[in-house]
Amino acid sequence: MARRRRIYEGKAKVLFEGPEPGTIVQYFKDDATAFNAQKKGVISGKGVLNNRISEYIMLKLGEIGIATHFVRRLNMREQLVHEVEIIPIEVVVRNIAAGSISKRLGIEEGTPLPRSIVEFYYKSDALEDPMVSEEHITAFGWANPQDIDDIIALALRVNDFLSGLFLGVGIRLVDFKLEFGRWYDDQDNMRIVVADEVTPDSCRLWDIKTNEKLDKDRFRRDMGGVEEAYQEVARRLGILPEAGPQDLKGTKSIN
Ligand code: TMP
Ligand code: ASP
């Protein structure tokens, strides 16, 4: 097979030039990092599961009219997406206190928040993704006020929809992170779309009955049972790979 041009390698994914102009191939690795890559590890089978889980969620979002970068899944570890201009902001939506908000504001983990809270972080490994406000985003030109209004509205729609979707399979959506991109169509019209991934790497997912963590916090906090947690999310969503857990390795070859 012809060697593809590698565009970018991130912590959990590799991006390749896609087969048609304006497309990108997202390859999902098993690599996991936490605390700005100070902690590194491998979650066996994660790439295969995250490829499936993100496909499933992006398709569901599409069904309710939320535009995403997703085109189609190509194989066990790869999906085709539209090439977008990533807005350099991580958008976090929180329903229940956990992680950094608990630490920063001294709120016990598990406390329901008075309402869903949207936060912005500037995407910069060198600066360890500092929290920023709308003022910073507009002043530095990362997005304009209209973009921010659209992003907040989209993030809250995604939150409502995914909260219901996960609730239906016995999972509480505690919080999650989204990234958005600017997608230009053939007529050069710009649309803000959900990009990157939506997976247990980027969400906090707790079992509704036991509060058991079914997400990357198991890796961040050395809790064990990491692979099983990702499999459980896929199983509940009804999307374990056809052959079942024995098929989770998938091909590792990156061309
Ligand atoms: P936080 O509590 O550490 O700020 O994380 C909030 C949510 O964002 C949580 O669901 C995990 C996700 N997240 C990422 O996807 N990438 C990151 O780099 C960080 C820090 C959090
Ligand atoms: N993946 C992020 C990093 O290593 C952090 C996290 O998800 O906790 O920077």
C-alpha cells in the first residue's frame, strides 16, 4: 500500500492525509497520557474501542442535526473525517463536580452542579492547557463572539443529548471535553462542527447505580480495570467489535 503522508501525531491519535482532498484519516492508538503527558501508558484495545465509540456518538449527533467532522469508519483503528481548522480551545461541560473543578473550587467529587457549566481551556501542551475566558478567546482572535455563542449552544445541545443517551444505558455523564473545527464547504461557507473525538478518554462516565468509574480516570488514578471499563462502555452502547473482546487488538500497523 502506498505510504500515506503523516500530518500530525498527537498523544492518542495520528492524522494522515485522506484519500480525497479535504479529508483526513484519524488513526486511534492504544497510547494513553495524563497530566500533560507526565504519565504515559498503554491501554490495550483502547484505539479500537475509541474508534467505534466516537463513530457511534458522532453519527448519533449527526442524526439530531449537530454537524461533526465524521465521514465514515474505515477499519478497526481508522476513521475518515473532514479536514477542519481546529479552534485551539478545549470546551469542557460539567454536570457533576469532579477532577479539576473539585480541586480548584473545593467541591466534593460527585456533587451535582447547580447547572451545567461550560469552561474553556487554551490548547497548548507547552502551557499545560490553561483555563481561559471568552475575553481571552476574542482578544487573541482564537474565535469571535458569534463563534463562541455557537460553540456554547452546540456544547449544551451535545450535553443534553449525550446525558440522555448514556442515562439510557445506566451511565451518568459527569463531564466531557469537546473540540470544534471550522469546516469550509465547496462554496467556501464556514460551519463550526464538532471535531476530534468523544470517547471515555474525553468524558467522565459513572455507573448510575454504583458510581463506578468507566473512563480514563481509572488510568489517571491507577485504579486498574482500565481496559474492562472501556469495553463496558462499548458493550452498553451495543458496539463491541463483531468478534468480541478477543478482536480488540486490531491491526497495529501504521503505514
Ligand atoms: P478536568 O476535570 O481534568 O478539567 O477534565 C474535565 C473533562 O475533560 C474530563 O471529562 C476529562 C476531559 N479532559 C480531556 O479530554 N483532555 C484533557 O487534557 C483534560 C485535562 C481533560
Ligand atoms: N490527555 C491529557 C494529557 O496527557 C490529559 C488527560 O486527559 O488527563 O495531557
